[in-house]
Amino acid sequence: MYSLDLRKLKAFIEDSVHKQEWFAQQIGLTGKMFTNMLSGKIKLEVEAYSKLCVLLQVSHGEFITEINDKESVIGRMISTG
């Protein structure tokens, strides 16, 4: 199973010379929507992720991590309480 590492993506964006608002505008989103995507409140759509990777000049696999089934089960248990 694979997962998007939002913390790594957000840190990468914060370390860039551009602000989040700039990235949001470049991929056609509002600043609020972009912030919500980076915080995991709403899903980051594949198209937006692809555009971000192009803007950041990284491969599309840069922020994708493989998780094993045990980690997946633990994550679901924590998120569902």
C-alpha cells in the first residue's frame, strides 16, 4: 500500500522561495483549499499533486511512501479512535 507523505510535501513547499498562496494560484486553487489539502483536511487530487511536482521540479514519486499492512491498520485505528 502507498501513501502520500503530506508532512514531507508541506516541508518541501515551506522551504521553497515561494509562498503557499503562489503554489495554490499556479495549480488553480484558492489558498484556503490548498492549505486544507496540505493539512489533510481534504484530499489532494492527483491532478493538483502532479502540477505541484512539476512546479517543485521533483519526480511524482518524491512524496509517495510505501507502508505495510500493519502500519495501515494502526493508522486506521488511531484515526477512527
